[in-house]
Amino acid sequence: MSARTAFGPFGFGLAALLLAALAALVLLTLMPPRDALGLRWAGIGWGLMTVVGVVGGIALVRCHGRPAHGFFVAAGASMLTRLGTAALGAWGAARAGESAIGPYLAGLAAGYLPLQILEVGWLLGRTRTAS
């Protein structure tokens, strides 16, 4: 079994979902328990970045090692989708009130950072094993 099949798109997706669930648990433990609005917006921010991060990461894993244009299209689409969904959510959080913005940003960070680190680590590991 090669490294490509051992940790391909399915393995990456599973690892990303487990890491996202761990990030959600950390986020929930750090949020004030009685702040329903804050918990809601933290969950929205986390959910937006998690869905886009898992789907975008799987697309990058599938395209890695293929002709360059496919990988760059997947990377660009993932980045633009993350920016667009983050902006749309920020607009909603701003409309909900000042107390929703901080938790929304915390949720974005909890959904984005762990999955981005996993993506970069996976791609660096694949690049090193390919040479």
C-alpha cells in the first residue's frame, strides 16, 4: 500500500472531521455556557469553515500530483469559497449585534486553523515522499 492510498481523500476527510470535532469541543469549553447568542454564532462560524475546509481539503488531496492546473483551480476555489462564506457570515453576525461578532470570529478560527494546518502538513508530507 502506497502513501497515496493509505492517506488519500477518504483518510484525509476522516482526519479532518475528527480534528474539526476536537476543535468544536475546545471552542465549546471556552465559550460562556449561558451565552446562547454567542454559542450560536460560534457554531455558525465553526460550521462554515469546517464544511468548506473539509470539502476543499478533499479536493486538494484528490488533485495533488495531477496536472498543475487542476490543483491550482482547487486551491483557488477553496480559498475564494472560504473568504466568501466568512464574509457572508460576518455580515450576518454584524446584523445580529455586537455581541455576536467575537464568538463568530472565534468559531471561524476554530474551524479554519486546525484544518489549514492539517492541509499544509499533508501536502508537505506528500511533497517530501514524492521526491
